[in-house]
Amino acid sequence: MNVGIYNALILAGIIQGLFFAAIILTSSKYTTKSSVYLALLILCFSLENLQFSLNEMKFISDIALYQIIYVPWATLIPPFLLFYGIKFLNPKVIITKKSNASICLL
């Protein structure tokens, strides 16, 4: 197990990101779509960093990570960032399933 200053800072960021996303997604105060997309974006960053940290600190081997439990959370970051920007700048825009599909194909 290799826990240094760098890994401790990443672990602190993961914990903060998970708490932030949980609070935003469960609180009735933050009900706008833009805040939901922001929480999902932060959740994706935190889960991606968690996978990196588990591998870096040797909690899980490379083979087990990439063959069994690896989930590419980074592929969800660009759509969530785009949807967050759209809903933050113009909240009246309706994001339909057709626009979701066309944006994700870019």
C-alpha cells in the first residue's frame, strides 16, 4: 500500500466530491436541472479518481481493475459538462431525447 501526500490529497478530493454530489442530489434546495448536471459531473470525476487511486495505492491489481471492475466514467464527463452549460446559461431550453442522442454522437 502506497499512501503519500499526493494520494491523500486525491482521496480527500474524492470524499469531498462524493459528499457534494450526495448533498446536491438529495437536497430539496437545489432542484434546478443545472445543479443536477453539476452534481453528476462531480460524481463522475470522483468515481474516476477513485478507480485511479485504488490502482495507484495497490488496493486492487491492474488485471483485476481493467478486466473485472473498470467503468469508464470519463466518457460521461463531456455530455454532463455540455448539458450543465446549456441549462445554466439558458434554463428554458428543453433537452429532449433526440438532442441527447445527437450530442452524444458528436
